[in-house]
Amino acid sequence: MTDQPAVRDNTDKHRFEIDLGDGDFAIAEYRLHGDDILFTHTLVPETHEGQGLGTALIKAALASARKRGLKVHPHCKFFAAYMKEHADVQDLLTPEWRAKLGVE
């Protein structure tokens, strides 16, 4: 995908989302807990896989967490894998998650 899709934070549904224009959404669900954000589930409809939508959701969600001063709990395996591989976002991890992911 050459253009970055529009990602919005749907605070009513507690998710970052991309409207795919066909009635479907790619989503990254979260829960807020004090100064922490817990990313719990990411879903890209099968018909839209392989277009970089999951990565776009993760990047937007982590940028939002950084802007808001939130620490991240990547319960979603996609968030955890992304954060483990990208040192530039590892400072957002809670100490517990830094240890879990081995990014001390």
C-alpha cells in the first residue's frame, strides 16, 4: 500500500480503526488504565490482509500513546511482535513488558 490509510481513534468503541469503505474496519482494540494503555486485539479482515493495515494501526496507536504520555501493555501478539522488533518504540513499554519481551 503506497498511501497511508486514515487511522482514527474511536474512543466510544475503545479502538483505533481504518474504515475500509466496504462496511468493514481494520481495528486495534485497547483499554485505558490510569497512565497505561493495554492493546488487546488487532483485526484486519481477511480480504484486506497484506496491505500494511495492521502496521498502520500499530504505528498510529503507538504515536497516540507517546503523545498522551501513556505506557504500553502489548497484550495483542501483533503489538508485542512489532514492539520487540522496533527499538524506537520500546521506551513506551512498561518495565514488566520490557522484561517479558526481553528488551531490557
